[in-house]
Amino acid sequence: MDTSRLAKSFTLTLPSWIDDELADVPETLPTREDRMRLVHRLAARNFREGNGGPFAAIVVESESGRVLSVGVNVVLSTNISSGHAEMVALGTAQARIGSWDLGGEGQPAHELVVNWRPCAQCYGGTLWSGVTTLVVAGDGPELEELTGFDEGPVREDWAEQFERRGITVVTDVLREEALAVFADYGRFTAETGATVYNARATGSHAH
């Protein structure tokens, strides 16, 4: 085999506008509402910048609120289907501490804050990441109804499965604000014809 034709790496890179968006954000976000407000702010800008869907996530130290990493959906800007907000936030957090385990020995407890229940891909990624808390704005069919995305086959007992593995789930943090961003995205795609990438069964290419 001529391996010169094989791609041997890929990169998920945060967009350059992240620096400007975070310029006035403090190093620590003490409350979960503070953390979720940042997530909604990033998600609301992300789709308008053409990076991907209306999704953002951050990893913070649960106790102090120190922000370890941020992530937005970069599927469209990178052409990598795994470039979801949660995967970017978790991966950059792991790169920052130099470990695949965000719950490893000597590490403070970390939590992932995201603007909806993780999709099928990010569900697994979160389970194996080492975070000890998952904070979501909400769960339910509203996301798919408002955006047209396919979240995949996530179990009905998804939260219980996290809890069984020592990951506390906190739901309904600024839920209405999340729905407002999704509704805005739905209007945006209807007006501009922007790509809504879905599984083959429903259209084109998976969220």
C-alpha cells in the first residue's frame, strides 16, 4: 500500500472569533447559570459564523468554576463529522491537562456544561471523559423539532446511565434560553438555506 495517499491526522480547531467572544469572560464562573449563559452565547454566534450547528459546551472545575476549555460545533468548518461541541470541549480540556482522564488522580472534579442533552456520539464521549458532572439546559424532542437535527438513538434512561457511572446529571439550567437559540437557528436556516447535516435516513450527514 502506498501510505502517502493516506491521511494520517485530523484537527478540530476552534474558530478565531472565540478569542473576541471570551475577552470579557472571567477566568471563573461561580454559578451554573453563569456557565450556561456563556454556553448559550457561544452557541448563538456559532451557527451565524458558519462553523456548524447551534451548539456549545464548556468544561469547568465544579468547585471553583475555573474554565478549563470551551467548544463549539465545528462540523461544517472542519468537514469532520465528530466535531461536535462536547467533543471539542472535552478534547481541548484533556489536551490542556495532558491526560485522557478528566477525573484522574490529583485532578479537581470537572463538569461538562452543554446546551442540550448530548447526542448519541457525545453521550459516549462524555461517559468516557472523566467528568463527574454533566449540566444540560434541557432534554426532549424540542431540539430536533426546532432545528431539524437527528440526535440519534439515545436511551430513555440516559441520565440514569450517567448516574450509574458516577456522573451527576443536572438538568433544566436556563432551558428557555436554549430553546430560543434553537428557534433562532431554525429561522436562520429557513431564510438562508444553510446546511442542516443529518443522518442518511433523514437527509444528508449526521449531527
